[in-house]
Amino acid sequence: MPASLASPTTPTRQVAQLSFTLKHWCLWQDQAPLTHDIWPVGEVLPFNAKAADVSFLPMMQRRRLSPLARAACAVAWQCQQKHGDMPTVFFSNHGESQYYFEILENLAAQQGVSPSRFSLCVHNAIAGLSSLHRASFLPYVALAGGTEGLFAAFIEAAGMLLDVPQVLVVCYEQPLPADYQAYVAYSNTTWALAMVLVRSSEAGYQLRLAREAGQVPNTDKSQPSQLIQAILANQRHGQSELEQSHWCWSLTDA
């Protein structure tokens, strides 16, 4: 089974555990990595002057993509080229925040809203564009994580793997407009991460995650995901403190 719920060790401690085999991963971010010592079975796409390479798309399709959409589509494309088409979980806490903030400002100023801009800022816009570019006819879901951050995508993937042999998880974030940054967690960089996950019973590197419920005071809202940092530093275990939970994760050899 790809996921299990562990019995509480005490009446007040509830721990949920997820396990996967990580077949491949692909990451892009808008700054050059500091080291080349990274997690196995994956790749970091070229920095490319803060614009992910989407040269596999026709020019007219490229022109519609924001920097965040370019990053997400690029990593999803790379994984599909290596492992074929599969159901996909797309995840972003805030999505195309620069677009909808601009729309809100226009509405506040009693100005018009561009229909094309609106269509590109809905939360499943990037998921739809990526599915179109990859000519995928398989199911996908677009999530906003709330208090669970990107770990919500792994919960969804575990459920999907009950019915399908492999799932693509695509997570992506960018800096929020300054007006939002005092109130919600955000990323200092634009990045996108794709992972091909299969059931933990298959051979390969084992990705394990455990969630413990509980309020976490004074969560640092300006830090990007510790998981992204760990991948780029070949750190095989770590933890993330979120508003209502504590997540531990590890990557172990086959």
C-alpha cells in the first residue's frame, strides 16, 4: 500500500505515514544552484537567465506562458518524456498570484478585466496548459495546499496510486505580491518540481513522509520549502514545520 495511517502512540499524538518509490524527479528554479551534489534519479534544468526552457513548444504557445507556467510545464514535460503519460497532481499554494492581484487592482480602480488574463490566472490554468502541451488525456487535479503546503500533493498522489501504477506530482511556487507577504507563507524564488511516484513495493529509492498534527507557533513565512533545499543539497532527511502540522521526510536507498 502506498499510504498508511499509524495508530496514535498516545491519545493526543496522531501520526500519518506515506511511502512511495521515487522513480524520477526534475526541478527548475530562477537562481543557479550552489552545488551539483543533488538527490539521485533526478535532474536540475538549466537556470537559463530566469526563464525555464520550453523550446519544445511552438512559439505561439510559449508566448502565453508566465515564468511560473514555463517552469511547471518544463519539469512536467521532462518527466513525461522519460516515463510516459500518467495521471498528474498539480499543486501550488497561490498559483498565478501576479495575475489575479493585477485583476483585483483593476477592479478596485473600476477598470476592465482582460478575459484572456482571467483565464490564465484560475488555479487550474497551468494544469490545463501542461496537459494540453503534453497531449495528455489522463486525469489531473489542481490543488491549493492550505495549511499542509506541498505535502497535500503527496496525500492526493497516495490515493491515486491505489488505482494506477504511477503518478506525476508537479509543485510550483513564486514570490507573492508584497501586499500579501505579511499574512501568508510564500516563496522567495520561482521554482517548479516534478516527481514520478510509484507504489513503495516497487524497487527504487524510497520516499517516506510522516505527518504529526499540532499547532506550530511562529512559522517562518519567508522560507521556501525545506524539501526543495534538501533536494539541491542531497540532504536525504529533514522536517518542515507548518501552521497545523509537523512533517518529517526521508529518502533511502533501494
